Amino acid sequence: MSNAEAGILTAIVTGGAAGLGEAVCRQLAGRGVEVMVADRDRAGAERVANECGRAGPKSHAIVVDLAAPEGPARMIEGALAVAGKVDILVNNAGIGKGEAFLDIDAASWDASMAINLRAVVLAMVAVGRHMRERKRGRIVNVTSPASRMALPNYTAYAASKAAVDSVTRAAAVALGPHGILVNSVAPGMMDTALQDKTEREFAALEGRNDFAAFVAERTKRIPLGRRTSCDEVAAGIVWLALDAPGYITAERLNVSGGLDKD
Ligand SMILES: NC(=O)c1ccc[n+]([C@@H]2O[C@H](COP(=O)([O-])OP(=O)(O)OC[C@H]3O[C@@H](n4cnc5c(N)ncnc54)[C@H](O)[C@@H]3O)[C@@H](O)[C@H]2O)c1
């Protein structure tokens, strides 16, 4: 009997090879979900899929560049080929680049939008067509507190995440009649490779040589007074993907220690 016939839930997690996505993969596997780790990092995706397979049902690596126009549709095709169905999509993959507003150019703008926004939309379109047939599905998009801030050294990133908020609302309305829930999670500061890279870029742009002091100041501004972990934020994503009442859609769950206040 295949997993699909056995009723095991299947999930795609984009950017599952590291950071927040890896934590989501591990928690879903621990809850008995068949996980598809979608990432451009082959070695990382295979490592996480193998580890998930030891904790839960067989998991799979899907190696894909989601910034390529055809990447998201190929990912969904690949997932259907290995698992036969997709119950959950977590759109987590993203990039960020600290750059001064007056240094923005077309290439860096397009690079942010391709993965942070277009891939999210195209993945929802491709998986939404499949979920519509099955009249069920849950999608969780990863946004950011940055989406609501004026960030002159992080404009493309903040704009891409503001657009993720917009497309989450649109998709929730479009897909709701087909039994598909679409929500988002806004994580607080997690010490991942992305966070370290961008904070170093911010420090340089602000002329701050003492990186540790710079990071401590940023952390102090968080109302709960501490950074969060990938596991803490992943728990919010997994709750929306598996446990949240079926009447919650178009919602944004802030797991940001008070950075976001609604
Ligand atoms: N780290 C934070 O503090 C923070 C805060 C708010 C929001 N977020 C968001 O959380 C999400 C995860 O961030 P993270 O900190 O874990 O980042 P990360 O850099 O640690 O991991 C991102 C993963 O996405 C993959 N990826 C990037 N571009 C890809 C592409 N074109 N195709 C396929 N895979 C690709 C990378 O290979 C990597 O495995 C992102 O959407 C980010 O914007 C992070």
C-alpha cells in the first residue's frame, strides 16, 4: 500500500535544506508526514530528507531552482511523481540582501522578487490546481515583520514580503471555495545563515564595526528581549499546516516576539 493509500499526509517545504525550512521538515516528519524537501542545495536537501526518513515516513529531496520561471511548476510535478499527492505546501525559501536604497539595481531587485515572490505565487498556482481536484489542502507562506517596516537598506526584501502578504490574501479568497486554506507566518529574528549575512551587511552599511554590539542592540528592541529559534517558528508553521481549525484562512501568524503587534 502506498503512503497515499495509507492516508499519510504529504508536504512540500521549499528551502527545506537549511534554517527554518529544515526545522519545519523535521517537525512534520516527527508528526508522521511524508516530506518533500525542495531546495537548490542538493546535498542539504538529501541530508534533511534522509534524516526525516529516519524519524517518519520516507522523505524525498526535490532539487530545484525556484527562482527559475519554470522551477515552481517543476517542483509540484516532481512531488506528484514521487508522492502522488500534495496535502501541504510551505513556501519558505527566500533570500535577502542588505543594500542602500540608492544602490538598488534591476538585477538585485529581480533576484529578490524571483524567489521571494514569483516562486510563491507560481507554486500556489501549480499546487492549487492539484488541491482543487482533491478539494483539500493547506498552504503556509513565510512572510516577515519587514513587510510592514520602512527599511531603506532592505527595500527589495521588505517589498517582496509585503507582496507575499498580498498574494496570501488573494490566494486564500481564490482557493477557499475549493477547500484550500492559505495562511502565513511572520518569523522574528532567527540566527540562520540568511540572518547572519544580512545583519553583517546592515552593520557595514551603517558603519558599525562592533558587530556583536550591533546585534545586541537589535535584539534589545524585540519586546520579548530575545531572538527566537527555527524550532519555535516552525511550530507555528506546523500548527497552521496540521492543527489549526479549518476555518482559519487569510490569516498572518506573527511568531516575532512582539516585533509585529497584531
Ligand atoms: N532568519 C530570519 O531571522 C528570518 C526572519 C523573518 C523571515 N525569514 C524568512 O524565513 C525564510 C527562511 O529563511 P532562513 O533564515 O531559514 O534562510 P536560510 O538562508 O537559512 O535558508 C533558506 C533556504 O532556501 C534555499 N533557497 C534559496 N533560494 C532558493 C532557490 N532559488 N531555489 C531553491 N531553494 C532556495 C536555500 O538553499 C536555503 O536552504 C525566508 O523566507 C526568510 O525570508 C527569516
